[in-house]
Amino acid sequence: MPEQALSDVKVLDLTRYIAGPYCTKLLADFGADVIKVERPGEGDPARRVGPFFQDDPHAEKSGLFLHLNTNKKGITLNLKSATGKKILKELVSNADILVESFSPRVMPSLGLDYQTLGAINPKLVMVSISNFGQSGPYRDFKASEIVEYAMGGEMYSTGIADREPLKLGGNVVQYQAGTVAAVATMGALYAAELQGSGQHADISIMETQAGGGDRRIFYLLGYACAGAITTRWPPPREAVRMVILPQGVYPCKDGFINTLSLPQWWPRYLEAMEMPELKDEPRFQNIFSMEAGLEFDALWYSWLADHTKDELFEKFLKVNIASAPLNSPEDVVNNRHLKARGFFAEIDHPETGKVAYPGAPFKMTETPWQARHPAPLLGQHNEEIYGKLLGYAREDLVKLRESGVI
């Protein structure tokens, strides 16, 4: 098995839910030795979030947890106990990176702030991921996905004109924040290696949205430079003033297809539809005619209903029309291109058996992504970490477990 890019990097993962675990997952999947620290008896709350394997709500069968914690080792530790804090400091002395996602007041209140931990390990990179950052008037506020997306800036322009704004589906904000945190972590680690001293990286989820690539920077600059306020777009037909050419998402025989148009592509659509005679029909001579657009829609929707997504994709490819099928999760898992590139990785977990997981977000030829082992069971590596790494005897572990420390 070839050495990975981060094989010599040791990470303590004190994160929960999505943003923090995704940050540390990216490090673990490229070789970092990540130790996930969970609360005894309960673990990461993500263990209680679905979807669950075969719809069985079990702490070891959360698909979310299993995906976000591949390639990590897992221990339990009560950070509120004096012994638990002592043990964490022992772990810090051997770590390169510590990532936490508590509220900003938590680590200082535990006596585990960066100044304290940095004194133990001067090269330590500590990464704190929180809703609004470690400082500022909002620092102690709680937030949810929709709050962070709304306050970050671009929910204002998401949705249809004359209706209320809409949030993007799923947990896009959390994954974006986790990605930014991973980049920040690597930058700080590189600096620590070059300069010999660590630092504290402060990740505000709100700021990852305000400065994110999903339209935000462009629109913020538009306001800063020209006072422009973005608005929500009207439906596709209105947006192009009833142009004949299809624009947007349309239903077909087995789902939906998306298409983008330019005025000069009108003959291409007729070729794809095998209706070249429409080019000479007087009613379709003005492609910006509302009446012509409505008449063409009748032909267009009827034709789409007779074809599948794949059939339409192939037809549009042949005539150089920008188009793509809207893939369902099943379509993505079975996509021939992703299969050819080996994107999905089958990982065997003791509670679920073999399951296909999304794999490498990018490929590296010499130090590749690897699925080394599944997400840990709660406390699975207590004996290995506390015994082999820190030197605790088996009797010590029994006492620590009985006293609620691990």
C-alpha cells in the first residue's frame, strides 16, 4: 500500500455533526492518523442522525456518521472530568493538529484553550470551527443550516422572483465550511513545519458563506462597487422573454433534463428533434415571440415525454447543445463515468457489512486517497490509544471506564 500524502500527520478530532467531521475526514482519507474523541456512552450526535442503514436507527448505523468518519480511530473521553482533561493534554503532546467545533466558550471554560494547549505543544495547530467565529457580537449565538445560509448572504437571491427566498437543499453550508477548514488546517500545518510554531485557526461558518464561491463574492463586490442589490430570477421562460429555445429544467420520460440555449442554436434543436421543417415555418421565424414560444412548448414537451434522460443526453451531445440529465442518487451511484474513475469505494463495517461510499474528491498519483478502514465503533480504539500510545495498563482502563472518564 503506497504512502499517503498525510501519513505522518497526527490529528485529534474533537468535532461533532458535519462541518468539523468533514474537515477531519478529508485529512484522514489522505492518510492522516486521526483520533476521534467522543463523549462516553453517547458519542457524536451525528450517530443519531439518518439516513440509517436498512432504516435501523442504531448508533453504529448512521450513514451520515459512517461516511464522515471513515479512516479515523475512535476513543471515548469525558473532557469535563479532571482526569479526562489530563489525558487530552497527554494526547496533545503527541499531536500535530487539534480540530474542535464547540461553542467558542467551551474550550476556554474547560481550561483547554489554545494558549494552554500551545504551551504543551508549541507546534500544535488548533482549528476551531463555530457558527460565527471566536470573536464578535454573534460569537455565542446558536445557529442552524438555514440560519447560516441566510445570514451568509446568498439565500437572498435563491428562489423565484416575487416569492420568498429559498435555502439550498441538504447540508451544503456544513460541507463548504468543512472544506474551508481543511484548507486552513493544511495552510497552518505547512506554516508550522516551516516556521517551527503552531497557530490557532478560527473558522466562522457564516464567513465561509459570505466569502464562498456560490455567487457570494460576485454579488458582494457588485454591491460594494456599484450598490447593486441582487434579486431572485423569474421563471426561465420569463427570464428569456419567451424565447422559443428551451431554457432550464424540463420533464421527460423517466425524470428531468436540463438545457441551456443560445439564439443561434435553434437549428440544432430542430435537428435533435428530427423536425427540420419547423425552420421554414412562418410562425417560428421570430424566436423571441411569446406566441411562438407557447406553440413550440406544445411540441417540445410532447417530444420530451417520448424519450428518456439518457436518450436526450445523447441526442443533444450529437448536435452540440449544452444539456445534462438531472441524476437521482441511484443514477449517480450507477453512473458509468464515476464507475470508470473508481469514485465510489466499498467499505466493510462490522454493523452494516459492505456499503459503497463516495470516495476521493480529487486524485493524486503518488500519494493516493485510500479507504483504509471504516468509521470506528464508539470507543473502539480505547485500548489501543490509551494502552499502546499513552502507556495505560488494562487495570487503569477498567478504572477509567468505571469512573466515567472513558
